[in-house]
Amino acid sequence: MLRYTLMRLGVFAGSLLAVWGLVYFGVLPRGLGDSNGMWIVLLALVVSAPISFVVLRKERDRASVSVVQRVDRMKANLEANRSQEDEAVDAAEAQAQSQPS
């Protein structure tokens, strides 16, 4: 998961540099007034999203498999804890019923 995140940040950083260069040399328009920085960041986000979607597909699939495995392990652990609680409650009830009042 960390690898995918770092790769995604790398694609964004590359897009940010490319957009900044294009705005600096006048290929793309500057933002209105003082919004030039925000314009560059937003445009870089718009450019990097589809690039990441296509280029990082395999890494995203690996990350999602890892997340699914982790969630399945957590569910199994919760179920094991739940069954242990049920067994402890059943044992306590059986012991309480077997003792004379």
C-alpha cells in the first residue's frame, strides 16, 4: 500500500512540475490574480488522476489484494474472539446451573 501511495505521489509531482513548466513558459494560461499556485495544483491533480489510473493499474490491484487479505484476517480474528466469548458464557451458565441453590 505504501508503495502505491509513493508511486501516486511521484506521478502527481511529475505532473506538477510539467504543469508548472507549461504555465511558466506561457503554453497554459496563468490563473486569475493571485490564484496561479492554486491553478497549477488543481490542473496537476486533474492531469495526474487519469495517468495514475492507467499507469498504476497493476500496483493498485496488488494493493487492493493486500487490503482484502488484511480485512479477511481481521474478520477471522473477530469471529474467533466472538466464539471464545460464547464458549465462556456457555461454560459459566452451565456451571451456575449445576451448582445447587
